[in-house]
Amino acid sequence: MIRLERRVETPRWLDVAVPLASFVAALVVGGLVLQLTGHSALGTYERIVERALTSDGALSGTLVAATPLLFTGLAAAVAFRMNVFNIGGEGQLVLGAIAASGAGLALEGRPGWLIIGAMVVAGAAAGAAWAAIPGALRAFTGTNEIITSLMLNYVAANLATYLIFGSRSFWRSLEGSGATFPTGKRLPPEASWPSLELGGVVVPFGFLLGVAGAVVLLVVLRATRFGFAMRVVADAPAAARYAGIRGRRVVLGVMALSGAAAGIGGASNIGDTRHVLDPRGLNQAGYGYAGIVVAALARLNPVAVVFVSIVMGGLANAGRALQGPDFPAGLVGTLQGLLLVFTLGGEVFARYRIRRARTVHEAHAGAPPPPTAEVTA
Amino acid sequence: MNSNLFVVIAASAIFYGTPLYFAALGEVLTERSGVLNLGVEGMMLMGAVTAASTSIHAPGPTWFALLLAVLAGMVAAGALALLHAFLVVTLRVNQVVSGLAITILAGGAGLSSYLASVWGVATGPVPHQLSSLDVLGLGDLPVLGPIVFDQNALTYLSWAALIGTSWYLFRTRRGLELRAVGESPATADAMGIDVTRSRYLHTVVGGMLAGVGGAYFTLAIVPTWTDGVTAGRGWIAIALVIFGFWRPDLTLLGAYLFGAFSSLAPTLQTRGVDVPVQLLDSLPYLTTVVVLVAVSSGWASRRVGAPAALGTAYEREDR
């Protein structure tokens, strides 16, 4: 019989060894899936590494792909840390993109810094407002936020589609080819976000913003009154009540903060990459769900989210570059899912000691009888 | 209301509600054992893609191919449910996170999409589809005929499943034991009930029912594979369990209500009603939010019917 015994303390080396072993195990199983479906595992992995890291301009592309995942990863990390399961990162990102493109179009002719600033603020505000709906429902009516936040993803996708394909809205281009084939209006050139070149690697402004956001979140969580309130509400709701912390406001605040992060991700999608509201592209990308993978692999640590988002961005970048009959759609998502499942399963080794439980018979046969009283953790 | 329109909406409420019901009924069984399964959407998609592939590649007469397709969908979804059970029962992973992981792994951008490309499923309508069966020859009855007696085999099967599950849950010893496991696993354990076995069994059976629901999409509703074909219906099924107070009969009513909302867009569009299609498409999701708010506030906020141990791992040492 196998038995799981709680560890009182997790040894340090396990904190590194367990995620690494999970990573390797996921790659092995992913390789098995590839081989069983008639693809070469090693060949596929080699091409992923090449397109994500080593080929010309690959690293720049990886950072572009990592940027939305960085924001949705932060969104999921901050909420999940609080036991608030915001699965609506997808929809909050779409709302952020709608608001940011609206701001960029409305401020045409103004100076660039003003437009870009307004896009970031509008994206954050729209994402926060969209997330505040399930947040308020959870805080004030006790409605499960998992399902409501997820349902609003579909509503957000329909809203973006409506603005471009279903109406003659402010976002839709009605001139030239746009009159017959529905597309979004292109933003003015001043609304394009700048980028930084570091030794041949182009770093998008959105990515830098995300890194700054990760540091700010870490500080908020560790060193502010609100962060402390968050941790108390998450870990000991009863103690929080006695301490006079207003749990409902904290839940709503966390949801809004999480939604704001995802919303800036949407603004970055407009400012850094697309420069136009593109519902099809947004709805197919699945940034929100990938953000949950990023947050879980980073064990909900905002700074770790930065590094994990680069790894996942590399995978997504390679997937986009390689997509074809030899590299089917869905492969990237499958690998991400396997990574997530193995990471979750692997945590058992960090939290528990695995013992072969001795039966009563064996225990009697052994020389020293096992201690009867155990110290409780 | 035009009685003809009423018949159309009622018949399609049942038609579109059936896959929701299969998935929700499975989730009722799983949650009754204390396991929350948020992987329903992923399991439905796995059921949908394997059923579509079987319908394309299976030999033999239509009834045989369809039988194989539904069974294949059940096996694929059940395998995924087994993974969930292993993660949450044996490894004691957080049930919310594990369910999400399952849906991400199998979801519209994951394994179901990958398998669809590998198996060459997205080529067009599947060859063997579920068609309506007028079993009792009563399909010509006015009003009732087209609504109740002109449905497909899986719909009739769902009514049998309703009766069977209700009887199992409330009239058998096994059902009583299942409810004990969901309400108080420690007590059930002390009574000599194998908590681990019960949770594994009902999670896998629940997943298989979600697989039937998924198969219904590619064999009857769409009936073509597209990535993410179930479009969040797995999540609506989870909401239906709350709406139905964890009871098979009330859940059926909820499923048909949502079936009616799902059918509104196609029905009104063919009649030339001028409403934005995106608004109609959003209705099932908006309704889910409204319904969840309604059942979780007010008199129902005491979580009537929710198994007390739902969402928690059972550890003997914690007793």
C-alpha cells in the first residue's frame, strides 16, 4: 500500500527539483503523443526551440507572443492567490482591446505620449470594470465567480464581433474595402507603442510595462496594507472578519486589479501588435486560458510569471511559425495542458512524503514498534 | 403566441437541451460524491471529436456506426475524467485548479483540436448522423407529437437516464452510500464505505455522460467538427447543477430552458426577425449569469442540495 504523509516542512531543493521534473515528464508524455500520432517527437521539439529561441528574430517574436500571456498570467496569479478564481481574463483582455482602440481612434491628432497613456488607462479601466461584474456578484450575492467570469468571456467575444461585423460602429472602417468587407479602423501611427532594442532583440513596450506591473504587484502583495488584507482574507477568512477587514471590498478589489492587468494586455494587443480591433484574432488566441497555465506554473508568484510567460510565449511563437500539416493546430495547447497537469500532479511530492505503508502484521514483525503519538503539523 | 412557433421552440428546446442534460446529469453524480469537476467542457470536446472521427471511419450500417461513435466518445471523456479523479482523489490537487487544467488540456485550442487535425475530422458533415425516430408512431399527434415523439435516440435515452439516476440516487442502498460520501466522507468511511472507490467511480461515470453530451454536438446538432464546437456548454452544464439543486429532475427542466435559449438564434433568424445575431448568441451565457445570481441569493442561498463535502479532498488523518 502506498501512503501519502504530510510534510511538516518542504526541503528547499524540492522547490526546484519538482517543477523541473514535472517539466521533463510533460515533455516525455507530449513526445509519446507525438510519436503515437505519427510525428517525430525529437524533430518537433528541435523545431520549437529553433523557432522560439535560436533562429533570426525568434527571440523578438517570442517576446511579442509573451506579452499578452504576461498580462493574463499576472491577472490569474493575483486572483488565484486570493482564492478568487477569475477565469474571465479572456473577456477582460477583449474589453481592454475595445477600450484602448476606441481611445486611440478618438484621440487622433494628439501627441503620441497622450494617446498611448490614454490607451493604457482605458484598457485597464475597461478590464477592471468587466471583472468587477463577477467580482461584485461574488462579493454581494455569493455567486460563484468561476462560472460567471467565464460566461462573460463569450459575451465579450460577441460584443467585439458585433462592433466590427454586426453594426456600423465607431470601431469599424466604412471607407475603401471596409465598406464591403467588415474590418476595424486602423489606429493613427502616433498610437503605435514604442519598442526598445537590446542587443538585436526587440522588446515591446507592453512587455516592459508588464515587467513593471509584476514588480508593483509583488510589492503590493508583500508590503502594503491592501496586500496584507488580501492574504488574511485568503488564508483565514474568520480572522479577517475579527480583525475588521472588509472581505467583500477586498474580493471586489482583487477582481478589479486582476481585470485591469488583463485589460492592459488587450491595450498592448492594439498598441504593440495589431493597431486595429480584430475580433477574430482576439477570439481565437485563447490568451486568457493560457494565462491560467502561466500563473499556475509560476506558482502564483508575479515575478516568476515574467519568466514563465517567456517560455510559454516561445511555445506560442513557434506554434504560429510552424503551423501546418506537420505541426497541427492544437499541439501548443496540448503541450501547455500537459505542463499544467504534470506541474499540479508534481506538487504532491513537495507537499507529501510518499511512504510504503506497513501493514499491522509487518509492523509487529519489525523490531522497534512505531511511535504511537505523532506531532501534528 | 403563434402555436406553430411554440411547437418549434419547444421541440428545439428539447433538441438543444439534451446534450446539456447529459453533461449536467453526469456532473450531478460526480458532485454528489463530493468531487467538483470543472473539466466538463474539455470532456465534452473529447467526446465530440472521438465521436466525429468514429462516425467518419467506422464501418457498417448507420445504427452500428452511431453506437460505436457514442461509445468512443464515452471512453475518451471517461479517460479524461479518470485523470481528474487521479489528480484530486489520489494526489489531492485543488479540485478547481485540476478541473481547469483538464479543460485547458483538452479544450478548443488543445488536445481535441490536435486530434481533430491528426484524424482528419474537420472535412465536412459526418456521414452517420442521429436522425429523429418516431418510435411509437405518435409523431403526427398535434402539438405533442413533434415536441415529444419526434426526437432522436439519445434524447429518449436521456429520459431513461433521468429515471435510472433518480431511482439510483434516492431508492437504492448504493445511492444512499454515494450521498453519504458527498455529505460526510469521514462518516461514510467509518461505516465501511470505500470513499476513494466511490469518488473514482462517479467521477468517471460523470465524465462518460459528458462525453455523450459532446458526441451529440458532432452527431446531431452541428454536425461537423470545428475547434471548440461545444462553445462553453460544459460550463453551462455545471451552472445547471446548481440551478437544479443537485437533483436529476430539476436539472432536466433547467437544461430545456437553456435549450430554448440556444435555439432562439437559429429559429428567429430563419423567420427574419431583426435582432443582432451576436445578442442572441450571448443570451444563453447572460441567462446563466442571471440564473446563478438568482439561485445564490435570497432563500436559496443556503445552498439547498449542495453536498456538504463538495470540493474538498478526503484525508483520513484529518478526521
